[in-house]
Amino acid sequence: MTRRLMIILVLVFALVAFAGGTWLANKSAAPADVPTVASALADRLVRPHSPILGAPNAPVTIVEFFDPACEACRAFHPVVKQTLAEHGDSVRVVIRYAPFHGDASETAVRILEAARRQARFEPVLEALLAAQPVWAQHGNPQLDVAWQAAGDAGLDVEEARRVIADPEIDAVLAQDAADVAAVGVQRTPTFFVDGRPLMRFGADELKAMVRQQVEATS
């Protein structure tokens, strides 16, 4: 073998090794490799009072910072439900309130908290999102429509109206507002999966990140 041929072969092998290493690096740069939030903020993502969709003790946790008056939250909700359905008891969704749309949002959150006390959280959530285009009109909210939708979903409206100003519900909103500020959430919906932020917003991105976490914990 000539010296020149040997040099060429060495260069070829080096190039192949480099390409393989680059492929592996890109393959490993998956959503689950995104750093988790700082440990000092980890407790800010999930609170004991936070509503949970799915299996309460699921090994994978999606945290959604959510505004019931947010159009994007409404549009993305089917994706959240599909993700839960796909993974069954392996995934749960923890709802954190971020009522960025003002008084109408806050009232809707209070309706949801009253519904949770009556074990009607999920049906009332679905009803509020379905009726959102009417009751959450920007600049002209129609909260009577929100109450009607909640009532149609099985909420005892009279009881709910009595408790929505309860100090415990005030405390839930205050704690969630503090956590929103601490974590730096600026828009809804914002997602974290097992403490890792969804860096690029999208249905496929969320599904991929959740799928990877489920595989890692199975």
C-alpha cells in the first residue's frame, strides 16, 4: 500500500467517524435533553391544589399554564386530550392558571375551581372551552354565557356563585400568579414535561417530548 493511499484511507475513516458522531449527537439532542427548570423553581410547577387530568400518579407529568379565555389554549386542548388518550396511565396533565385575559379569565378560573369542589371540573372545563368564542369576546365578555355553559355541564350554579369569592379560591389564584411570575411564563398555553420546557411550541413537538419521556420511564 502506498503512503498516499494510506493517507487517503485514514482521511476517509476519519470523515466517516466524524459523520457518525455528528448523527449520534443530533439524534441525542432530543426534547428530553433540554435542561429542567432550576431546582429552586421546580416546586413552582406543581402545587397540591393544582387540578389534574389523567392518572393522578402517572410517571410523566405535563404542566400546562392555562387561561380559559385563551384562544390558543382552546385550539390546543384536543392535542392535550389526544396525548392523554395515547399514553393512558403513563401521563397526567397538571393545570396551572394564568388568567392573562383579565377579569373574564379570572371569573372563568373561579368557576372551574367551584366546579372542582363539586367534582365537575372536567365537564365544566370542556363546556367553557366550547362556549369560549361567545363568552370570552375580547372587550365584550359575556360571562352569563360562561355560567350557562357551566350549568349545562352539571354545575350547581347557585352554590358555585356562593363560593367563588372564597378565600381558599383567592389563595389558589394568588399562588398560581406568583408561580407564573417566578417561572417566567408570559403566554398561554405554556408547557413543561417532567420539568423541561417545551422549547418549540407545536403539537408534534409536545407529542414527541411526551413520547420520549414515557419511553424513558417505562
